[in-house]
Amino acid sequence: MFLRLAVVSLVSITFLFSCPDRASCADAIGVTKSAIKIGMFGPITSSASVFAKVLYGAAAIYKDINDHGGINGRKLDLVIEDDACDPKKAPALVQKLVEQDKVFMLHGAWCSSVALAAKPEIIKRQNVPYMVLGAGSAAISTPVERNIFHPLTTSATVSHSIVDFALTKNGAKRIAIVTQPEEGPKAQYQGSLDYLKEHHLEPVESVVIPNGAADATAQAQAIKDKQPDAVLAILYPPEFGIFLRDAYKVGLKTTVITVQGTSITDAYKRVGIRDALKDVYFYYPLNDVVTAPSLSKYARIFKKYYPSENLDTITYMGMGGALVTAEAIRRLGANVTRERFIAELDKIRGFDTAIFPQPISFTPKDHVGVKIGKMITLINNKEVVVARYPTEDVQARR
């Protein structure tokens, strides 16, 4: 009887030290002595599967960490789900990862519509940390929710950046906009519209290309007729490719500025006409071109785990969130809980990933980590990152 009581007492004492109260025990869900479970989701299938590489980029960082011993003796156990960029799947997907798979945290969503559909479920679970994978809508992380972190630029920054860049073109006043009826583009469209108004400007033309459209001739012609100084093309890659092709076909010759998520390489593959990319600028969320020596380390990591996937801008966008996630976990040492993880993210200041144009910083009142971006374009058939519209004759430089 004495031995039995002694065993019970010893178990109780051990429990007391490892788990001072029930709340802290619950807070350690998804954490064992050897692993930390991370629930990931992104568009692996459907027409949006072109964006799967944002998920693979983040997963490659986590896998590389595991191959180098993990973090403080723990491996990162990835539970990956396919959201297919379908917002209808988001609530059940979050419920599954949190309630059934019992993950420590969530890291997911490329499509803003998915992130926004998941947000109510995430807010219900204020103790479950959520790191945005690549979705851009500012509404995901603004106003601040204690457990939602946005490690890359949002639609607010993109909207302001493309307008500011257009207005660095000498004499530019006549701005046209082309967009599509999807949550991400809609948010950036409204942000650009509001920001133009701050500059006392209204679009000379505003047209919409339906999702999945195969032709944008009418929209390109409508813009051409208004002779704009610049066009803000707030589109996803498939629709942007259609617009560039048909703009070239109707002879629309003006500066075109597009948003993040669309790359020069992808646009060229879709259009197949080099001249269609003249005077076209892509919002650029990275610090340098994808082939830059500063990014070569991450390129090697990605190709190690996903050798058949193309490396482009989208790939790197998911990596920043994985790096800052790993950094926060590393700072926790052996005592990893959700509450401490959220508190540690709130302390992140100037965390330089070498990927983004600005180090990631979070505060309890601001969970958007990066707030500046650049543009990338082709000059003499070479990708060049620029901060303002070139002063030289653009056509002569190509």
C-alpha cells in the first residue's frame, strides 16, 4: 500500500512540474519530447495548383531543419492538407487539423479567400497560432488578432506600391485598372482605388476579366481606347497572361504594372511573346532576383526536396514564414507551448530572412511583418529589381 502511494505521489509530482495547471497542459498540444506538429495547407490540386510551390517552399525549410537535427532536439512533424484554393473547404480543414490531428500551430493559405474563410475558426481558437503562408489580403491580419501572424506584405502594401511606382513615371496621371472577381485581387483593387483618390486621381478606365477567362480582347481594347499612361493589372497569373497576350494583340503600348504572385518567367510561359513583356513591371516581394547568390542557399534546399518543381518568386514567398516560425520555436528552448510561442513571435524584431526586402518584425499591436516591396522587370533581357520607374527610354533599353 505504501509503495502504491509512493508511486502515485511520484507521478503527481512529475505531473506538477511538467504541467503546473490544466491550461498549460492543453497549451502543449502538438508537442512531444521528440516532435512539434505543424498543420499546413495550400492549393495542391485544382486550377490553382500552380501555387502549390508556396507550400512546398515552406515545407522544404521545415524538412531541411529536420535533416539537420530539428530544433532543440525536436523534429517538425508536418501534417499537410490540400485546400485547392476553395474557401468552402477552409472551416472543416482547420477543424480537422486542430481537433483531429491536434497540431501545435497552423501554417497555410495562398488564396486570400481561403484564409478569410478559415479566419472565424482560427479566431475561435485564440490559443492556436496561425502563420499565413502566402495570402495577401490585409483583412486577414488587420485588425490584429493575437494568434494570427502575417510574415509577408499584404494587399495594403501592394496596392500602395503599384500606385506609387506608376506615379514615378514622368508625367503619369492617366491610370487604368484591370482586375478580376476574386478575394485577393478585389482587396488590392480597392486599396489601389482608395490610394489613387488620396492622390486626387480616378482611373480613366476600370475593367474586369472573369475568373478562368480565355479571352480579354474586349478589356484590352477598352483600356487602349482611353490611352492611359499606365495600367495596374491586379490579376492572378492565368488571367494576367491572357491580358498581356490580348493587350499585345490589340496594340496596347503603355506601362503595365502587376501585383505579387505573378512572375516574369510564368508570364512568358503563358504568353510566349517576348515583346509582350516590354514595359511590364511585376510587384516584387523578394530582396533580389531568384537566381541571386543571396538566395542560392534556399534554392538548393527547395530543389533537394522538390526537384521536379520550378523555382520562382512564389516558392520563396512561403519560406519567410517558415524561417520566422522556426526562429521563434528555437528561442523557446525546451519549454514549447502555444502561449509562449505567440508571446515570442510578438517579440520578433528585425529578423532578416535574406528573402524579403525588409526584415520581419512583429509587435503585439502589429502582426504584419514586412511593409515594403519593389518591382522587377526585364532590361536587355535580364531580370532587374527596381524601386522606381527607369528615367531612361524604356523601349530603347530592351
